[in-house]
Amino acid sequence: MKNIPTAKEQGYDIVWPVVRGFYLGPKVTDEEYDWWKASFDKLLASEEFAKLRDQRELFPFAMTGAELDTYVKKQVADYKALAKEFGLIQ
């Protein structure tokens, strides 16, 4: 893939990060959801996670719950519009 130019090399001024996250199923109780959210919040704030993230050269990104859900939905809509604008989808 080294011969394929990046979007920036082709003249597009965009950033297209990869965001990773976990979604729970529809039958998860509020109590279970709160437990998972609190667990991820604690993990994301830990020094151990920061070390692993840095070792893997990942960008700091710590969103959970409704904030993450809103962010992902907006990003998907924005990326879809960009992909259509660039002719990647019709």
C-alpha cells in the first residue's frame, strides 16, 4: 500500500481518525450499563492504560456513555458526507 497516496497527498485537507469503542446489547440493564461505564472510565483514567496507549502510539481519547454515542453518530454522518463528496460512495 506504500504506492497508494494518502488523502492529504491527493490534496484533501481532512483528518479521518479511527475511533474504537464498545457497545452493549439492548437487553443490558441500567445497573449493568452503569457498571461497564464506570469500569471504562476508571480504566481510561489509569496510568497503566496511558502507558499501553503510548506504547501503541494511539491518540488520547477518553469518551464513554452518551457522550461517546453522540460523538460516533456525528462522526459517521460527517464521514458519510465526505465520502460522498469525494466520490467514494454514491
